[in-house]
Amino acid sequence: MKTRLVEGLGLLLMVGVLYGQSSQSTSQSAERPSSHDQMQMPGMQAQTTDQNAPPAQNQQMPDMQMPDKPVPQQPEQQQAPPGEQMLGMQMPKNPEAEQPAPEPDPVYTLEQLQQSAVEHNPTLKQAQAEIRAAEGRKRQAGLYPNPTIGYQGEQIRGGSQRGGEQGGFIQQDIVLGGKLGAARRVFEQERQQAEAERGEQLLRVQNAVAMAYYQSLGAQETVAIRGTLLKLAQDALATARQLFNVGQADDPDVLQAQVEAAQEEVALVSAQQRQQMLWRSLAAIIGRPDLPSGTLAGNLEELPDVDTQRWLENILQNSPAVKIANLSLARAQAELDRAKREPIPDLQLRAGVQQNRELLESSGRPVGLQSFAEVGVRIPLFNRNQGNVQAAKANIERADLEQQRVQLLLRERSSSVFQNYLTAKAAVERYRKQMIPQAEKAYKLYLNRYSNMAAAYPQVLIAQRTLFQLQTDYIASLENLWVSTVTLKGFLLTDGLEAPTPPTEIDRPVRETNLPTGSSMTQAR
């Protein structure tokens, strides 16, 4: 009994100290009841885990009753220092300051991503470097050959010759036949081809960014719908368990609901992983692998309209690949012209001054200064550049056939893309005009019947899940439609990280490794 009395007195003393330290809070809470049943010990508010604390601190002590009024405030000189706490007790902590709201994810538009790719994609800088290299080769080809200066000595010996003839000369080759102009024309065609390659590479990068953008936008929409489907599956599982508890469902019903919920969870994780993969691919194409992930702004349902026949003609006539093939033919013709001019001989000039130390018989004095000059040409007797002329003619033939090959290649590659476009467009129209409206109507009918107690709730969930599944397939078809559209409007140029073709090599207008096909689009779903 004495021990309990001591504990009660100690408890009263601690409460008084606490009220003395927080006079403002005491005055604000004076109207609140202060019975022991409505109070909580500070140690419990702070959720301490002191093993030495009494086991039942917030229980009323036997034979004692807490006062109904607040304990009077203690004088200031008797208050405990703010930093001190009584043994076994913990002062209540101040409420934590509100954490600042997290910053929203950045929002990206297609135009912003394409502009960032123009600034950071390394292949565009490579293409620009090829242009500068072609300009340098053109400049070098038009430069005149350097002159030659030197020393010349003849009959160098002592005696009566007195050192012989010694002096200097200068030699210059005069290029004839317009060979320098012909060489400049060759490299001018090469420079134009490099500029065309740069324009082609720009289209590649922009198209690759657009394709990755629409794929990522579709993945973003798919993740949202998959999350909703998972919630529906979880609701169906909870309903099945409730029905099982009241005897309205069997074990197979609960197990089937569990399997469906697990399937939707796997589908959601797979959709999230695909979204992250596509985002990394998009960041790599842009040239910023550290690009922060964010939300893509756009609407997949703003369907593009493509006239297949008109766009096929546009590809065959205005594709950068066709322009590059034409420039290759012009370059081959310029090379033939240069090769035919090569046999024209250059004029070789040589002149100089020398000091002749030989003594004249008549006067006995040195001959003195004397000059000399030489003019010559190389006769194209054996080497008339026949081999290079023959090679240039063969290159013209190859370049002419290359134009035909590019035309046929564009037709062959575009046929599969047109087929993918038409298939995706038909699927989108079927989903939008028939299947989704029918699924929405079925869901509303089941929901209305359920409200009138004429249908079971699992039927409502099944109809709702079917509707969302159709929307997922609809988004996949929209994604395929946009990818095909970007490919067609972008002249089948899709690989944004492939190095640009140097102007001296055969252009590869279509990179088969990245051209979208029906199988790749099906796997994307």
C-alpha cells in the first residue's frame, strides 16, 4: 500500500511539472475535461520503448483519483529546465514540421524531345563533320601545285675552272586542261552529297524520337489501365472471399479470383518494365541517357490520315535516299570528266641564275652571272589514264543502277509498312466504333441490373474488366498506327543512332535492323 501511494504521489508530481512547463497549452485546454480516463501519459504519446518504465502508466492508481481540474501552474523558479526530463519519463515531442510537397514530374512534348535530340544526338554532329571534311577536300583539290626552288652546281672543281658554275633555280608546273576545275566539281558533288546525308540523318533522328515517343506514350496509358485492371481483380477477389464466407461461393471461385489477380499483377509489372525500357531507349536516341523520367503530353487518339498512294509517290520522288542516289550519279559523271582530262600534260617551267667562275681566254676574267631556262611537257604516250577512265564509266553505270535499286527497295520496304498501317487503322476503327461502345453498354446494363438486384456483382466486375482489357488492346493498336504513320511520313528513315554514311560510300537508305515490321509490332503488345 505504501508503494502504491508513493507511485501515486510521484505521478501527481510529474503531471504538475508538465503543466508548469506548458502554461500556454494549459490555458488553451482549460475547458477540456482532465480526468485520468481522457489523458494520456507523455511517455505513451512519444511511443517510447523504455524497458524500465512502469508496466501500467496510463492506468488509474488504486484508492486514488485524478483531479477534475487542471493542476495549478507552478512558479517559474520551480519549473524544470526545458532540456531536463524526469527519470523514466520522456517529454512530449513537438509536431514535426510539414514536409514540402514533392515536385511534380516534368512534362515533355514531342517538339521538346525532338529539339533536344537535334542538340544532343551525336550522329548529327558526325554528319556536320562530314560536310566540313568535304569542304576541305574541295578546297584542297583546287589548290595550285607548289613551286620548287633549289641549288644547282656544275663543273665544281678547282684549277682553271675556279669553282665552276653555281647558282639557284625555281621550278613551277602549270596545270592545263582544266584539271583543277574538274577536281573541284567532283568534290562539290561530294559536299552536296554530305549535306543530303545530313538532312537524311536529321529525318532519321526526328523519326526515331517520334516513334519512341508514341511507343512510350502508349506504354504510359497501358500502365494506367493495367493498374485499374489490377484493382478490379483485387476487388473481385475480395468479393469472392466475402461470398465464400456466407456460403455463396466455393473454393474454386476464390482460387480463380486469386489467379486472375496474380495475372493482372504480373501484367502490370510487365507494362511498367516496358515503359521504363522504352524511356531508356528514348533518352538514348535523344543523346541524353540521364534524361529524368516524366510524363509525356499528347493524345494518341488524334489519328493521322495517310493517303497510301500519295505517300508512296512522295517516298519515291522526295525521299532523301533518292536525292542521294541522284547526287551519286552526278559525282560519278564528274569523276569521268576529271579522268578524261588527266592525260592532258602540264607545262613544266624551270629557270635560274648562277655564277660562272670560269676564266675567259680573251680577258682572263670570270664569266660572271648567267641565266638559264627550261620548258617541258610530259607526253601521254603510254599512260593516257585509260584505267581510271574505264573505272569512272563503270561507276556511272553502277550509280545509274543504284537509282533503280533505291526505287525498288523503297517500294519493297514500304509495302510491309503500308500493310501494318492499314491493319492497325482497321483495328483502331473496330475498337473505337464497335467493340468498346458495346463493352461500355454491357457494363452499364450489368451495373443497372445489379442496382435492381437482378445481377450478381461478379458479373459487373467481369464486364468492367472486359471493357478495360479492350481499352488496353485499343491503345496497342493506336501505338502501332502511329509508328507506321511516322515511318511512312518520314520516308522509312527510322534509325536515329546509326552513323551517317560518308559521301564516298554507298548510301543505305533503309536500315533493315530498325524498320518496324508486323512481328515487332505484335510483340510490342
